[in-house]
Amino acid sequence: MSAESWPPQLKEWVASCLGQMTDGNREEAQAELRQVISDAYSSKTLWSTDWAGVQLKSLLPKPMPIMGNHSLKRKLDSPTGQSKKSKKNQANKASMVLALDVGDRAALSRRAERFRREHELEKQKQNGGGGQASSLRANQRTAHPFVNISRSATPFANADDPEADPNVPNWDQHTIVGTSQEIFKDYLRLTSDPKPEQIRPYHVLQQTLTELKKRWREKVPYNWICSQFKSLRQDLTVQRIKNDFTVAVYEIHARMALEVADMVEYNQCQSSLKGLYELGIPGNVEEFTAYRILLLLHGRNRSELNLYVSQLTSKQKASLAVKHALAVQRSLALGNYHAFFEQYLNAPNMGAYIMDHFVDRERLRALLIMTKAYQRLSLAFIHQELAFDSLGHVREFLMSHRAAHFVSPNSPDAETLLDCRAVSVELPAVLEERYRKVQIKGAI
């Protein structure tokens, strides 16, 4: 895990613990240290824990064993004569242990010194300014603590360096900070290691986002906007910038993608946002939680939907957007199409853009129920009940789904009646043919 993603108080506590370790308790203390930080990460309390008050049990002083008379007698009765060969073996083992202990102590000292330098560097970043400092300051909360990284499989650890612990890679030497000052840059897939002169630093990326929002309001074509956002996301990724600005970039791009029905880019943004939210970075969690529920309803993935809903927090369930999404789920489960289309017309935020992808399926299912209950239905009633835009839209929908069976086909749309008996025969086959499988591009 990158040490920059740790709170300053945690860094000081880790450095203090490393300094208290001895040859006798090092292995046990390091295992306990990893477990404590891993538990804090899992419970999302890395930044809220008072680390100064945390004490490792393995570093507490242990009472000295009391030597009884029987122990002393056993020592006196033990044979004192040893062969030259056994004495030589013992001397060799002692020298090897001594050499290993010296190496461990040196690595421990270097690691503690590195924590101290990183802590001082972060203080300088917080007190300083400028583009370089802003770029470095943005590299926060980058990875799960104590991720197992193989020395042979990663460029971030050197096998010849006694300090090269796979759990604590030296990220500082390999972090890229861009130097390009270009505001706009088309997206190109990386085929080699990124170069600083081709990457925009943090403060330039902030300017880029401001300009892109302005261009979007000016109705610039989405293809160009999408390419610019993908390039912006790429520059954030290669510099390992994960903070509230990163969340804002993905959220804005996701909303734009919803507006133009680009579900591939939306799902990529939603997947990245899920990881960023899990790191504890603030954002519009409830809004995108609601979008996730609606998308699962679109895909009819009931098992994953039930699991996801069961994991919602009380804060998420209390938000307006999540309440609406759960109400939509309930309406579909009960077959209450009247409530569903009311919710479709009154969806908060951009929920209606996701519902657009499965509203025709639900219209067909509702029409199948209605045609079994009525002999004739007016287009005006269908228009109002199933939330169509116009009477012409109703006629177009019926024709495209082989349901245009009218009692008076030459009458005006306001007076046209649907022959329910003829339609109810066709609709089951059309529903099975059109909506049996759900194609979701870029689904997560």
C-alpha cells in the first residue's frame, strides 16, 4: 500500500511501532500491525481512529520468568562436556543469527527513516503551494493496505534491497507527475510506459474539467467530449490520483453518458466509482446507488439485486433517490404498472435515463395485462396510463410490436380503439422474442 494514502497520525504510529520492535517480537508484532491496519481499512476507520492511543499487545513488556530451584538443579546436573564438533556448530549458528539480526535491524532502521521522511514530505505539501505540490498532494487513498505484491512481478520492489518489503513498496520513486500544460488532449490507449511530458499535472486537469463542462453546455459533440474525458481519466490513473476531484470527474462523465445513452462509458464510470466510494472518498454515493439499483432492474439480475439491496446502509435507504429506486423495484415485483409509470414520470436526478432502457418492455407487459381485462382500449387511455409522449408515439409503439389491431383503423388517433382480443394473442410471442434476453453493453 502506498504510504501516502495513510493518515499522518497512522504514519507516526507505524514508525513508532517499528522502532519498538526487537529481534524477539518482530515477527509477531509485524503480523499484528498488518492485522490492525487491515481491520481499520475494512471498517473504513483509517482516518477516524486515534492511532496515538492504539497499543500492540506484542509490544507490551512481558514478565521475566521466575527460575525455581528445580531449574537451577537441572542446569547443575546437565553435562558440561561438549565435543569440539558441537561447539563449532553452535558457533556457526550464532554467527549466522547475528548476521541476520544485523541485516534486519538495518532494514528496520531504514524503513522507520522512510516513514519519517514521508511524514515530513506530506507536511511540506500541506504547507506549500504550486502545481508540483498540488499534483503530489492529489495522490491519496490509492490502494488497499498490505496488498500482496510479488517482488519478481512488480517494478516497485527491488529484490537486492533488504528494505524491499512486498507489503510496503517504495511508491515515491515511481510516481509519475505530469508536466504537459495542454488543456485538451485526445484519448489514446497506452502501449508503453507513460512519459511525464505527455501527462497533465493535477492543476492542469482541474482546468480541463472546468473547460469541458463549459463546452458541454455549449452543445459540443459528445464524441469529442467523451474522448477528452477518457484522456482526463487516463491521466488521473497513471498518476494514481484518487481523491474527491477524481470522483467528480467520473460522476460528471457518467451523467453525460446517461444523457446520450452511452451505457458502455457509463458502466465503466460506475465501476470505477464503486471502488472509489469503497475507499471512503466522498461523493454522490446515494445518487449512484439508485442508478445501480435501476440498472440491475434493467438487467433483471435478481440475485445480485437482492444482495446489493441487503447491503444498503440506513443513510442510503433514507435518501430520496434510493427510496425511489426501491419503490420501482417493489412496483415491478408486484406487477403494479400504474405505480411504475408514475415513478417513471417523477424519477429524481437522471434515473429516468436508465428507466428509458427498459420502459418499453414494461409497457408491453402492462399492455398484455390490460388486453386480458378489456375488450377495447382507446389510444388516449393507453397514452395516459403507460406514460407515452403522444398519441402518435402510442401508434408507433403498437405497430413496431405487432399489436396494431384497431377496431376503426381510419379514425383519428384520439378516437381510435384497440382490439384487445386480437392483440392479446400476439403479445406473448412478441414479449418472448423481444425481451427474453437483455443486452447491456459494458455491464459491470
